[in-house]
Amino acid sequence: MTQYRLEQNSGIQHGTMNGIMSARNKGIELNTVMMIARGFSMTVTEFLDDPIFTAENLEIE
């Protein structure tokens, strides 16, 4: 899926998605995560069910 298609499917604005993809955004709000999951036609649980989201892999302040 292209970034453009994900933006269209999720309803996230292009500037916001660019900030996420380029790591300019240091944090993402839960509603944005929910919108991204919806863009992939996934539930939030399905989206977050990946080892990359374990506590050891996250930079939590």
C-alpha cells in the first residue's frame, strides 16, 4: 500500500503522515494509531500485535 492510499483510507492528513513517516513526530496520539489501523482495515489489537510494540522495543519517557 502506498502512503497516499493509507492517507486516503485512514483520513490522516498528508502533513501528519509525512511527520510520522519521517520520524519528525516524537509521539503519536491514540486516535491517530486507531486511524492508521483503520486505514489498513485492521483492529487496533491486530495492528499492535507485533514484537516491535513490546516494552523493550519502545522508547517510553
